[in-house]
Amino acid sequence: MSEDPRLVRALVACYPAGWRRRYGDEYAQHLRDLRIHRRPALIIDSLRGAVRAHGGVLMDGNSPMTVLVWAAGLFTVAGIGFAKLAEDFTGARGSYTVLVVASAVALLALIVAAVPSAVALVRRHDAGAWKYLAVPIVGALLWYGVLRVALTISDGHGVHSAPNVAGFLFIAVTGVGVVAATAWAAATVVRRAPGKSTARLRPAASIAVAGGMAVATIAALVWGLRVRSGTPAVFHGEYGILATPFVPSWIAVVVALGAATVLAGLGARRQLTAAS
């Protein structure tokens, strides 16, 4: 592969290391034969294939519950961002309440959908699967430790100071990592102990998850619009996350919530297909 065009090497490098060891040379030759540098659509297809390869069971139509788990992880990160954005606002409380209630419904529905896997895990006594349950506990302790360190670093410094920004980023990156690790662990448990459910339990719960996320996304959108109409100075001011412009923070949160909703809808559709 050392003589491959730079584009071919870059595309092959996007795939996981194990995949490259097994298929890399053959795939590189295939890309050269297709004259990939002259076919933009095939470049996009190659990148999509890399996403699928990295996603593993997330892209596996036979594991719809894992899609819901990852959707919940993304939704959690977006929800934390919204909570941070809205913590200093007293207006638009109605929309905020709707978002909280809808998020709770989605979470409860996800727990219901996961019950068959939990039962299967208890019955199988799979020690290999049980160890993954420690991931969220260890992750939460790690994040709390990072939080205390970050607060110590940023204590007494201005909102835009380097220590405060570094502390915030430290907390945010660690939090995202903990959520991702928890979603990965939950998806692994679901895959190892899929469980048996009634024909209607998981499809109905999956629809409730996607529906709750959709309502929460709309509520976040309406919340921002109500802030705009009620307090325009705030909407156009530096009231976003970490005292940045409000609008980009709000849009980013809504987009992330929407992406989680779409992913959950995909999982629900696959769950319905699997049940039919």
C-alpha cells in the first residue's frame, strides 16, 4: 500500500485497524481500479463504509436495541448541554417542564425495553457480561473526581479565562467519554443477553423512546423561540454555554437532540421490523 495514491491511503486509514489488516490491501486495490479520485460519490460511500465498520453493532439491523442505547447516550449528552444552557433562565418554564417530562418518559421506556435483557442476564449468570455493569459506576466516580479537580483549577478565575475554559472542557470531554462508555457497555450487555420479550413490549417501548425524544426536541426548540420573543437581548447576547453567544449553543443542543431522535426512530423502526 506504500505506492497507493494519497486519497486511497487516507480512505483505507479511516477503517478500523483489524479491518485494515484483513481487507486493507484488497480494498486499496479495488479503490485504485475504480479510479476513486475521479468519483466523489464513491468517496462518500467509502466513508460511510468506514462509519459502519467502526459502528459495528450500532449499524447492525439485527440489533435494534443497541441503536436505542446509543441514541439515549447522545440524547443524554445533548440534555446535559441544554440543562447548562437553561440553568440561569427563569422564563419559558413551561417548555422546560415539557422537555423534562418527555425526557423522563423516554428514559422509562428505554428501561422497559431493556427489561428482557436484564432478566436474561440474571438467568444466564454470564460473568463476562456482568463486568460491563461496572462501567457506569466507575465512570461516574471518575467524572466526579474530574469535576472536583476542574473546580479547583477554575476557582476564582473569570468565565473566559484559560483555567476556567480548560476546566470546563475537561469536565465536558470526560462526561461525553463516560456517557459513550456507558452506552457501549449497555449495548454489549444487550448483545450478549438479548432476552426474549413479548411481540409488543419492545416495539411499543421503542416507539415511546423515540416519541419522548421527539417531544423533548420540539420543547427545546420552542423554549429557545420563547426566549427570543420574551427577552431578545438575552437571545442575541452572550448567554450561551460558557458565556458564548446564545444562538449557536441553542442550535447545537437542538440539533444534537434531533439527531438522537432520528437514531431512536431508526431503532424503533428496526424493532418493529424484527417483531413482524
